[in-house]
Amino acid sequence: MLKKIEDIFAVALVALLTVTALVIKIMQDNLHLQVMDADTIVVNIAFVFACVAGLITWRENRALCLANVTEKFPPAAKNVLKLVATFVTSLIITQLFLASFLQIVNPDQFTNTFLFLTEKRCFFFYPLCFLMILVLVFQRAQGWQERAAAIAGTIFGLLTSMSAVTGIIWYLTGNSDMSALYAMADAWNAFCDKTVLLWVVALIALAFSGVPLFVVISGITYVIFSKAGGYIDVLPIEAYSKLADKSIAAIPLFTIAGYVLAQGSAGKRFVELFRALFGWFRGGTVVAAVLVLTFFSTFTGVSGVTILALGSLLAVILTGSGYEKDRAESLITSSGAVGLLFPPSVAIIMYASSNYTVITQFEPGFDVVTLFVGALIPGAIMALSMIVLGIIFDNNKDRPKFSAVQIGKSFVNCVPELLLPVLICVTYFTGFFNLFQVASFAVIYAVALVFLFRRDFDAKSTARVIADSVPVSGGILFIIASAAALSYWMQDANIPENVNAFITTYVKNKYAFLLLMNLALLVVGCLMDIYSAILLVSPLFLYSAASFGIPVVQAGVIFIMNLSIGFLTPPVGMDLFISSYTFKKPVGQVIKGVLPFLIVQLVVLLLITYVPAITTCLIK
């Protein structure tokens, strides 16, 4: 029953979020009625949705993780690691709950009002989310040992949260006579000061044993701020600041729109159209497959979702056209992230919004449109390279004849689906919609298409598909929230400037720097999800890139392209494991199949890196 309530609430929030943005625009632009606190209303609905989405993501066991390298460990070792993971997870979730609950009782936090509500009422969902996650940790614990580990972690989380506990007690009772608790808080902070490096290494190691990334990043951040004197307030405050941002709120909406389309008949219609257009010549089905994958990964923002949703369908179509099975699956795996370079790529939105302050130091007047334009040609080259290599591997000589009638029929059958990317680009690039409004429009259009026009689903099934899409966006949002405070600390501690000083001291050549940056980012891309990398790693390279005279847009395109290729980079690129799951084949076999495609993508990366005009030629 609780699961059903959570899903209904999530779907209702998606509906409220999408409709509210467009209703406000109509009232203000067409009816000339000023809506007070319009932006505050929208971002707080988005924040509540992020909290609910995060909870559902955990409930469905779909929180983003690094590749689990412990799968082949002996059973005894795996059991020990599972107990440690349960202990650490319950410890960190308890810390996050208390740190965020402190802001609920703090009368000076989140006092802005809108629609007779305060921001605090919306922020209440944040600690509630962590409390519910902690309950789920206990529910999943199997056997007395795992339950004991969860209890121990919770107790230790309480004992190491005395900075929050003392604040909660003081705000609720006014009592400041808590010398023993203050001493415990000081002892924990001193302990973190001595052991911060040990904590960081241990938590990173646990990330490779299946502990969700947001838990690992939050744990590292908590220890760092405890070391600095217990300023744990920064964690929930920065999370709220980041999630209650219209640019960030657009990310889950684009993801939901792409997921809804992928679950309906849109994928099949696109394939039929592109097969009719290109299937009559060698490699025509390859062109169709790459274009379809590019389109859907552009919206979902997570290449793995595209592979999971469309991989089997495209594999059947390719093999049915005479394409070798392993080659077909390798092509699909390798093309899953190409769409991250095309509008409305959520990766580009994330990069531009999170680095906006830094970027405008070097290029005043920069906006996300500039980065979208700069990525167009590199994205086209990357897609074309996958098509060309795919055609080379296509030895089938039995192809259908060119048929203008079939093309026309397929085109008419696909017009509504084709209109969506056109309308998104036109309404956004002309300024008719802002980023959040165009994301809202995309969701409404996608839902109307599959429910009212195509009738792929009835009302209940449509709601079910939207609910199923929530964990996809929730995983992204919780990574963003957890990385926000760590990103804040890095900026506050001048880490980007220090890294830049170190690099420029030892690297004097611009081209050597570009090569080293690519190598480093490939490693980051295969070890870390793209959103964590954007928040935590991109600022480190922006300053150095600017100091070497590399255009900001080129640096951004290189960054995102590296991370998209990192999905394929052995041994732990995320898409390698998703492909293994989708096509039911060993990871080693997947790696062997994608290597030719990976090599070609690396060549394209070097081309984009060392020929800046490819990125900047379309920018005025």
C-alpha cells in the first residue's frame, strides 16, 4: 500500500510540476497576470519531487553505483563486505537525517513564504526521505548479523552526529547545558581531522562493492566538514540550493519524457522510418539504429537507459537485416551515449549550470545555448563515425529495394514523434520557452502522444510508465544533491586554483595538457557517473584549460565527450555491465566487441581536442 501511495504521489508531482510551469507562463505572457513567487513555487515543487524520487529510487534498488568488483570474491569475503556496507550505509543515512532535521527545527532556515506556505514545509521531505531510506535498510537486512550491522551503524551515526543533536536539542528546548554532548562532537571532529584520508579511501573502496554513490559521496563530505569543525549544515543547505534550481529541475523532466517515449511505440516508428530511408543501401539499418539511439539518449541523459529500453528491439532489427549478432549488440552498446552531445542533453545542461559562475569569469555572456551549438558538430562527427564503422561491418547483400511509397508512409506515421525535437529546439532557441518550460512541454507532449494520440497505454498504464521512470531521474538527482556540498567545499578550499597551479607548474605545453586531461577524464568517466564528475571534477579542469587558452566551449565539449566514452572504457565502464545484463553475455565478451568502436571514438576525441575550430566554428 505504501509503495502505491509513493508512486501515486510521484506521478502527481510530475503532473503538477509540468503543468504549473506552463500555466504560469500562459498567465504571465498571454493573460498579463503577474504570478507572485512563480519561480519559488516551481523550484519547491521540483525539490519535493527530487526527495520522493530519491526515496523511490532506493526502494527499487536502483541508486547509481559503481561496478561491483566483489562479485567473484569468495562467499565469506562477500558476506563480510555486505555487513560492512550495511553498517556504513546506515551510519551515513543516519548522519544525513539528523543534519537535515536540524534545519527543520532551526527557525532561521528556509523562512521564505509562497502560497501561504514556507520553504521549510517543502524541505521537510528531505529528512523524511532519509528516515524512510533508513527504514528500508532495516527491512532489507537479512539475518541477525546484517540487522545487527544496521543497528550498530545507526547508533554510531547518532554518536557521530552530536553537532546536529546538540543543535536540535537547543532549538527545541533552549537548553545549552550539554557539555558531555559537546565533548563528543569535538572528539568526533578531532578524530576526523586525524583519519580523513583513511575515511576517504575506505569509502571509495566500498563504492566498488556496491554501496550507492550518493552514500559514498555524502559520507566523504560529512567527514570533511566534520574535520573542518562540524559545519555539517552545509550538506542539506547546498543540497536544497542545488535541487531547487530550475535548470537542474529540467533534468528529470527530460529524462521522464525520453523514458515515456522509449516505452511506447516511438522507438519502433523511428526505426521503421529510418529503415525505409536508409535500409535499401549497405549499412542502412546501422544508420537507423545509431540515429534512434542518439535521439533517445539525448532525452534520457543516461545511455544505460537507452540500451535497456531499446537494445533488444534494435538488436532484433539489425540481426533480421543480416547483421551479425555480436556486431549488432556492440554497435548498440557503443552508440548509447552519443546523444549526450545534442540538445536538449541533460549532461550539457548540468555542465553549463553548475559551472556558470566559473565559465562567465572567462567568457562573459555565456549561456547553455552556446555549449549546445558548440557540441553540434562534434556530436555529428561522433554519430557519423559509429555509422561508418557499422557500415564497414555490414556484409549483408540482401537488402530491400528503395521505396518512395514506404518512405512516405513511414514518415507520415512518425510525424508526431519527429515534431517533438523540432518543437523543443525552436521554442527553446528562439526564447519562447526557457529551459524548464521546454522540459515541461516535452513531458506533456510525450505523455499526450503515447496516451491520447497513439494509445500505446491506457490511463493506468501511462501512470505506471511515469512511475517507472522516476527511479531513473531519482538516481541522477540524489547524486547531484550529494555532490553539491562537496563541490562547495572544493570551491571554498580553492581546490580548482590549487590544481591549476600544480598543473601549470609541471605542464608547460598546451597540447601535453590536453592529452593528460583526456587520459584523466577517461579514467574518471569509467569510474564515476557523469553527473558526479560534472559537479566534482569539471571545475578542476576549467581553470587550467582557460590558463592554456583553451576556449570554454571546447573544454566543455571535450569534458562531456570524455565522460561519454568513459561509459565504454574497460574494465568498469558502466555501459559494459548494462550491455552484459541486456544481452545476457559475459562482460569480457562485451569488451571485446566494443573495442573497435571505442578506438574510433578515441580518434574522434583527439580530433575534437586538437582542432578547436570544429567546436567553435558555429559560435558567433
